[in-house]
Amino acid sequence: MIVKQIPLEQLWLNGQVLDYKRTGHLLFLEVAQLFSEETPKIVIAYKGEDLEWVEANEIRRIWDHELKDHIGSLAIEEEKEKGLGINDFEDEYYYLVSTWQNGDDKLLLFEMYH
């Protein structure tokens, strides 16, 4: 399955829709705090591509080298509609981070906006 629009309404893996539900959005400091305490399970959504379920041994590297410098907030999406905000990020893209849960299983979804 391919990401056709963001924000996502569901998550999938190997073509199977999963029972995860979005439970909220996080700001940079909240995400950074989580990464200082544990290594959360993460999924990355790029429009036009399949979801990227990041392998556990790659999560820290991807956080350090890609994600942490590009975390946005819902306020940025509102500013973008007015033509503001996006230029504040290197390469003019950012990720909105949301929490998803399926029973006791939790993960972070990074949705790329550009």
C-alpha cells in the first residue's frame, strides 16, 4: 500500500491494515524526552511511498541523523496554509509526530510534510 495522503487515518504492514489508532500529537521536546528514556517503535510516512517501519537497530541512527532536526507541530501546518513556517526548516520539510496505540503496543508515526 502507498501513502496517498497525509495525515494518515490508518496504519498497515505488508498490505494488511492494522488496528492502531492515533492517540495524540507530540511536540519536539516531548519526542526528545521519549528518546532520552527509551527507544520507541517508529514508522515514517512519505507521500507516494509505502510506510517505513524502522528496524529497532536503526531507530537511534535515523533519529539522530534525520528526524530530530525536522520536527514540526500542528501550528506549523496552520502557518503553512498562510505561506509561513516551512522555510524555517533545512530543506523545507518537517515531520509531524503522533502517537498510535494497538492495545499495549505503542508507536510514534512521523509524517513528512514539504
